Amino acid sequence: MKERRPIFYDAERVRWRRTRRVMEITGVLLTLLLSYFFVTIAASVDLPAGFLLDVKPPFHALKTAKKKPAAIREGRKRRVANIGKVPESYDPLRSAFYVSWDANSLASLKKHYKDIDLLIPEQLHGVTPDGALTIVDYEHNQNTVKATPTKAIALLREDKLHQWMRSLNPPVELPTMGLLDNYDGVVWRIDEMVALLGNPASRHNLVQNVVEYAVEAHQAGIVVDFEEIPDASQAHFRQFAAELASALHSASLKLMIALPARDDSYDYAFFGKQCDAIILMNYDQHWLTSPPGPIAAQDWFAENLRQVREDVPAQKIVVGIANYAYDWGETAKKGVWSGSEFSVQEALLHAYESETDVEFDEASLNPHYSYSDEQNHVHRVWMLDAVTAYNQLRVCERMGVQGTALWRLGSSDSSLWPIWDTTRPDDAVRQKMTDIPPGPDLSLEGDGDIWHFADTPKAGRRSFTYEAVSDLFTDETYEEYPLSYDIDQIGGTKEKKVALSFDDGPDPRWTPKILDILKEKNAPAVFFVVGAEANQHPDILKREYAEGHEVGNHTFTHPKFDEISHTELKWQLNLTERLIESTLGVKSILFRPPYGIDHQPEYAEEVAQLPLAQDMGYLIPAHRSRRLEHAGRKEPDAGKGNRQQRFETSGEGEHHPAA
């Protein structure tokens, strides 16, 4: 019987050769198609000309060499434990004050948290006569809130500092001593503090709450900064310090008291005995309401420390090192000056804009300059920078004090960090101060709702004269000023107008309802769409445009804006732009970044990606929007003229009116 072959048997393999050829051609076509796809999203979309001048700003992103992640400063816990004790060898504590009311403080901490041993955040306040524990809720309009220790911890855990600390992997673990002061977020409460200190029951109440807070919050202790204490209340203040010290020590916690320099009202010896350390706030030789002058002349600084050293042992002294500037302006009244406080970066920016040179006073060894404002009023500016800090640190080292405390994160000279508390520095260490990285500050000018970047950060440079005999800098010159982001806020008007905008859609539940209302009220709006959502709901996208609304780019996947690269941002924008163009037949030149950048920018890292979007041709409408909570509560308008009203349309179906 003849052997039967399989029906589809192909002895000549003709079908296989054909199949393989088809597969090869298909593979080539798919490769070409994918290549074309990636080329189209990598290549910038040719956007129509905007309303800005057709001039490409001559700036580029600041290029810095990639560095290995900084190692966490070793010996943190040992140095904190040694507060008040004689260390085996000179190993100074490096602590820093943090404030919630300045976004630059958090920006600086994010960069330098690995460089410090102890964080002193402003957290607790004694501002009521009954001694209640009070916090200032800076996240909700600086409301002063009386709170139990447990409630205070719960509220503070939701502030920006603690949210950031938890966001890292692993979470930031930084020894902390909360600051207790008599400031309510607006003014220093002197009368209430006096009543509190004079009442034994109120003192006991505050002591009990503060200790319970420190224990539950797992802090290393508490720092007290009660200011402007009248002479008549000094005895009561000493009683309070003794009672708080005893209670904290019973819980194995530390107490440091911040005291002004050269003030005979304070019993430095008493506080040195009762507390683990005093923080000598060795600055404000001239202050905001005094005539202009050095903030901390070198001889004045050294003499203050010498006098305190006679009453307090070195191991119980932590010296406050200030880094900021005072700007005193002439007033209409002769001999009367009005002062303002600036960060070092702000002061240098003012010097740059006024085209003046910073001079170094040979008597005080403090830098200063003068300028005239638009009304021809003379301003005198004195500052403390990295050079003054170096000189002050040499005095601290010679005195053998326990350490230093920087006032404060967010206002200091960025070139301070490489030399802070370096013992016996050599020429190589001093040379690190020649380069001045730009600080976290932003320069915002104008009154409008469109951001235009006129310049990006540039590093500065200084030269100096060093005297080896005294181990001090005796002169410095700013060869180039460090510059911040320079943002023009354009599009302002004196007319009272409102621009409605909606983010994060299209949302199938909420966007059609919004469109119905807008159509009924004949009100135009701008919809900043997320590409992925628009791809799922092209019919809603078409309706938005067909009914006369503007459509803007809000990235493709709504990523965390400060966590993506320039390349990913470019792809996000191009993908969304291609989608808008293919669906509507038009291109959009409007871009609003996702998440928290849609508010008034506060520090440099928030806007670092935006110059790329501008360079691609986008206009960036973003900030000065007024926030409305979904329950209907309105916040006060922050200014006059045109405003943006922004809303977020959540993919989870929840509509959040927001700012």
C-alpha cells in the first residue's frame, strides 16, 4: 500500500520560504514603523509662533559634573549625645535651624540634610498665658492651633518637612530637637509669655506638654528660644528653664537654651549649669530697627564668646553662626532707617541689579554695599556670608566650643557648606570657597499669569585675601555674582477678569457636566489635558475644542514633574502634542506642568524643567491662581486684576476645585 503523506507536507519547503520572507518584510516594516514613532516623539513639534517676542534667550541649563550621592555625615548620634559633655577629641556638632515659613529652608535641607548632625525645626510655641502647647499650621493660612502633644505630632506630620522626610526610600532619619519659642507666626507674644512664665501652673502645663511631645515624637530634646524677656521676668524664666531641664533629663532628653549675645539681663552661668548647652546667638550687633552697621563684626563676635566662656564651660556652648543680610533704607524722617532681611542670594542679586560692588569692611570684616532705589532713597546693605562664617568658625575652634548652629537653612551662602566646621583647614579647603553655587531663591518680576524665563541660574565666583598669622580672611571680592532663575510674569492687566482652566481631564464623569455648564453660561475656558486620558476619550476632547474652548498640554501620563529627566519631559510633551494635533487638526502652545508646580513657584528646583518647555515653544500659564475648596470655601484674593481660576478633574471621578 502506498504510504500516505501529510496533506500539508511540503518537501520543497516552498511555503516556509514564502512565510519567512513575509515575516522578514513584516519585521522590517514594524522596525521602520517603530523607528518613525520614536523619531516623531523625540523630535520637537513645530509649534505655531506665540505672542512673545521671537527672540531665543541666550541661556542654557547650568551644567554641573555628576557627583556621587553624598554620604551621610558619620558620628551624628555621638555628637548629639555629647552635647554638654567633654568629648574625647575636638569633634564639633553641626546643627541648623529650619523654618516652615520660607520654602527655601526646605529646599536647602533637601540638598544638605546629609551634612548636618542635628536639625532644629521651629515647631512649638508658648504664646498663651495658660501654658498650652501651640503650633502654627503653615499649611492652612498660618492658623495658631492649641494642641495636645499627640495632636501636635499628627498635625506636624502632615507639613511639607515631614512629608518630604517620609517620601524618601529609606525615610530620612535625622536627629531633631524641636524649637519652642514665643512667636505665633505673625508677631512675638511678649505679654502672653510674661504671664505664662509668672504662673507656676502655666509653666507646669507647658513643661509637661513639651516633654510628652518630645518623647512621643522621638526627638533628642528641645531648644527654647523665648525672646525679648523683660528684666522683671528673668527670674521666672530661670525657674521655667530649671523645671524643663529636670523633666527632660528625667526622660533622658537634652535641653538647649538660645540666648542673645552680650546681654547682662541673662544669667549665662545659671543656664550653663541647668541646661545641656546654651546656643549663643552671636549676631545682630546691628538689627532691623537700629541704624545700619555690621551684623557681627569679627572682634565683637570674638569678645562675646570670650565673655560667655568665662561663665559657661566650652562643652556647654553651641555658637549661632548667622548667614543673611539686612537692607536698611532711608525714610522721610532724617536719621531713621527701615530694615528688611534678605537671604545672602537675594542680597547679591540686589547688588547685581543695582550694578554696585560689594565691599569688605576692614574694621569689622563684614561685607557691605549701598544702592539707590526707584525713589532715590539710599539703602545700606550689610551681610554675613561664607567668608564671615569661616572667620567666626576659627574663633569657635580656638575656644573649643561644643559646636555651631547655622541661622538658618534657606538664607545662607551656598559656598558655606564645603568649609563648615572643617577643623584646621588648609589652602585646599579655602579654595573651595572661590566657587559660589546659586542659591534656591527665585527672581520674579512683573504682574501677570504667564511665566517667561529670562535667565537661568549661574554660579558666582569670589577672590579673597587670607592672612595666615591670624588665620582669617581680611578681604574678599565678588568677581561674579551667583544668579537665580529670572522669571518675568507677563500678561497682567488692570481690568478685573477671570480665566477659567481645568486640569487632568478629559474625565468621562465630570468633564461633560462642566462643558454643559460652560455652554449654558456662554463661558470659555482652557482644558489642560493629560494625553493618556485624551487618548481614551477623544470624543470629549473634540467636544471641548468644538465648543470654542482652548486645549493645552498637561503631559501624557501626569508624572511627578521634579522626578523626570529632560528627555522624558520632552517625550511627554511631544506625545500629547501629536495626539492633540491628530485628533483636532490643530497644535497647542499652552503647557501647564502637573502637580504642585501650578502654584506660585517658591524655590529653584520647582521650575528647573520649565525652561525646556519654553525652549520648545510653549507658553506657560500657571501661578497666581486662587484656590477654592470643593466644599465652596473661598480664600481671600491675593491681588487685583486678572486672575486664573484653575480646577482639577480627577481620574477617580472626584472634582477638586484648586489653585
